Amino acid sequence: MLETFILMIDRDLYKDEFYDLQKSISTKTLDRIKKFHFRADAQRTLLGDILIRYILCKRKCKNNEELIFSYNPYGKPQLANSPDIHFNISHSGKYVVASVDTMPVGVDVEIIKPIDLKVADSFFSKLEKEYILNSEYGERLSKFYRIWTMKESYIKREGKGLSIPLDSFCVISLEGDNETVFYEGFQNEEAVCTICSSQNSEPKKIVLNLDSLINNFEKTVYF
């Protein structure tokens, strides 16, 4: 079953929370966190790791210490001792999103910021650019991010990172085929989230705030 968990970071982690949660993650992720210059980036990365650990423990009925992660040649994480489960994480702004499925899955969330739409010339196909330019003027920016998150979620599902150039495929052509399905995680005035799945299975969506994640994490991962 495809599930997508949407974490709303509605406050900053308290200092003790920030350091206590680091005890539950891998040294690999901890090293990444220590390299961030801005606390917000470190916090999102930490919460992304905590969120996926909570989901996997809940779904696989495992203790946190039993989770063994490995990485494919392109750096996509996977659960080494449970190859039947696939997951992907994305974060931006106050959102951390994780999708989990029994088949390959990708997810991307982006904060909507003003951007020169000419950037589409470098990354989008002709059909994708027409989709944006044929929209009402006030909708073009959100349409741009819709296409962008579709493309990012697709390459994340494939697990090959930017070795797949963004301009080498068209998500409008892919959408609706037998092997690729795109779902809207959410879309509002400040952000867009898209899920790329390998099967026609509408995702179950679970929304959490920071307190609910921390409380549920403590109850679920150490039993």
C-alpha cells in the first residue's frame, strides 16, 4: 500500500529535542547534519531521517536499532534487510514528506518561489513548456512547480539521480502509462508536492505536526 506522510514543521525543535533525536540516527546522517551552516537545513534533514524511521518501524514492526540501511550506486537509500519495501524522502521550507510503498516510489516537495520561467527552456520538453505557457498568466508559476516536482519525483523513483537529465524525458507523455503514475501529495499557495508511483494505487495521506511525530516516534521505535 502506498502511504505518504506529510510533516508540517510548525515550530523549531527545542535544543534538547534536537540533540536527543540525533541519538536515533545513523552516523552517516549525523555527519551530514553537522556540515550544515544553517540550523533550518540541519533540522529538516534530521526530521526527514526521524520520519522515515518512524514509518518503517511502524510498518515493519521493527525496533529502530534493527533498521539497516544501504545505498544504491546513485545514493538512494533502501532498507537492506527488507527489500520488499521502498521509500523516498523530500523536504523544503516547513515541509518534510516521505512516501512508502511495496514498489519503487519517488516524492518531491518544493516551496513556490518567484522564478524566471525561461529556466524551463533548459530543463523541460516542448510539451511541458506548452503546458505552462498555455495556462492563465497567474497560474504559470504553480504549473512550473507542478512539472518540476513531477520530474524530480520521477528520477527519484528511478533511483538514478541527475544521471537522468531533466530534459531527457517528458512527464506529460509518461503520465498515465502502465508503469508510471503521478499523484498530488498536496498543493497550496506556498508549496507543491508530487508522488511518482509504479502502480495505480491512490496514496493514503497522513499529516503530522512536530509534536505528534516526536510522541509517536518515541512510542513506536523503542519497544
